[in-house]
Amino acid sequence: METSILISHTVSIYDMAKEKDKILREIAELFENNPSKEQIKNARKKAMRVNLKLPIEIRRKFCHHCNSLLKGRIRLRKSKKVIQCSECGKYTRIPFRS
Ligand SMILES: [Zn+2]
């Protein structure tokens, strides 16, 4: 009885890892072909559902306020880059890595 529980538990973790990997690849692919706001929103939702933290290269590509691709005025501050989103006008701060 106990072994079967153990096995099913292990399998589900393995499935979860596979699922996360699949979703991550889907999202990476999506970001290569100029995704729309809606697509980015759905991708983030999907990642959130499986508790997947998006890699930094992907997280830097979109505005976290309005989910559009991040572009706009860039200003440099002492320890960070500040980008003002051209869609919603909000700021994204990117710290410089030392
Ligand atoms: Zn925005």
C-alpha cells in the first residue's frame, strides 16, 4: 500500500517537471514571433498555474503592467535601467547585475 503511494507521488513529480519543461519551451517559442498582449497574458497564466518561474531573458521581454512587448524610453540610473513602457506609460526597473 505504502509503496504504491510512493510510486504515484514520484510519477506525478516527474510529470510535473515534464509539463513545466513543455510549457517553458512553448513560451520561449512564442516570444520568438512577436506575441500579442493576449498571448503573453495567457503564457504568464499558464506558467503561474504550474508554479513555473520564467527565465530572466523572457521576463525582460514584456511589460509586467500591461503584458505588451517591452519597448519605450530607456533611461539609465546609477544602479538600474528604467524603461518607460510605450503602451501603458509605467516604468520597469531592471537592476544591473554586478
Ligand atoms: Zn506597459
